[in-house]
Amino acid sequence: MRQVHIVGNWKMNQTTSEVDTFFKELGDLSEVSAQAWIAPQAIHLDRLLKFPQIKCGAQNCAQNDSGAFTGELSPKSLKDIGAHFTLVGHSERRSIYKESDELLNAKTLKALENDLVVIFCVGETLEQREANQVETVLKSQLENGLRGLNSTHIGKVIIAYEPVWAIGTGKVATPEQAQQAHKYTRSVLESIDGFSAQETIILYGGSVKPDNIKGLLSNEDIDGALVGGASLKGQSFKDLCTQAQ
Ligand code: PGA
């Protein structure tokens, strides 16, 4: 049985007082059965660790444990302060910071070596969808980014399918489009070492809101959501978790 996961990606948002307001609004999650995770800006990780009902993680991490890498975030230090997971390969990292498949693969392996769960993000642009390249893009991102994993990594990597055209645009994929991509993703995982495809959690991301999450999650291969904008307010995040039951 794959457990539903709702993961908030706060991106470069939230001041300390906004974080405190978020948790005031969020209140108690003990009635919620979904896993509730948040990736805040790294400067807020320590603050989020005070709220044990949420597991927190990073939006990105380096491919090295330590050294002369100014501005980077060490996976070893993330583990050390109590982070549970890290995102790798979010489309904003791929497009704005030009992170290659090779670099994302190195980051994934290093995060896993440090016992962090990796949420590995994949997804096609609108241009690629219109050119019928969804499957080719997903296959190549998955195979190249997840090279070198082995049986010790089973259960440690979550996949997030995030069509780039749906991120922050209000244009959510239809449940059918999302299910089709998730089913295909699961079929690709069958042939990648380090995965038990049927047990792998695959999240959908891209304009998920409390009023569309149910339709997405009613599909067999959609196990949760990676949510940006709608995860910033405590009430909205709670609604997402409740709707996901
Ligand atoms: P969005 O972002 O929910 O604001 O579309 C999703 C993401 O980038 O992970």
C-alpha cells in the first residue's frame, strides 16, 4: 500500500513571521492520515523542525558533503540538523540554474548516501508535449538522473511528475493526462535498479489546489502531490491534506 504524501514546496517565500502564522493556521494534523512534508527555504529549516507533525526537507542540495562550494547546501549537514528529504531536479533548478542530468544524478547519489529521502522531479515543457515527446523526455530524465542506484535504495526515492507548463500557471494537468504520465513513469521504473516500481510513490505537481486535488488523487498511479503556491498558507495546506484522505 502506497501512503499518500502531500509535500509543500515553499520555494523562495515566507518570512519568519509568515512561517509562524502558517503553523498557527495549520493547527493540529493528528486526524490527517496523509504524510505532510514541507521544503522551506533552508534558512527556515531549524524553525520547522520544532513542528514534529511535519517532516521537513530541502529544495536542493549539493553533490558534495563539504568543501569549497560557496553558496551550496551540504546533504551531510542537512541530515545532521534533522532534515528528512531533499528535492532534486525541480524544473526551476533545471531551467534557471541549468542543472544537467549528470549533476542531478550526482546529487541524488550523494543525498542517498547521507540517508536523505530524494524527491526526484521530472516533467516536460509545453513545447515537448505539443511535439508528442512526453514519454521520451520522462524516460531520459529518469534513466539518466537515477543511474547507479541499487537494491539498498529501494523505498528511498520518490518521483514527482511536474509538467513544466502546469507549474505556477494555474493550468493543472487533467487527471487523465497526469495518470497517463504516472503510469508511464511507473513502467520506466520497472527497468531501473533501486526501485520496486509498484511500491514507488509518484507525486503530481503543477497548480494543485484544495479544489482539484481529489480528482487527481482518485487515479491509481497518483500517490500524492508536490504543491507550490497552495502550500504557503496553513489553512490551504491543511485543506490539501484533508482532501487527500
Ligand atoms: P505550483 O508549484 O503548485 O505553484 O504550481 C509546484 C512546484 O513547483 O512544485
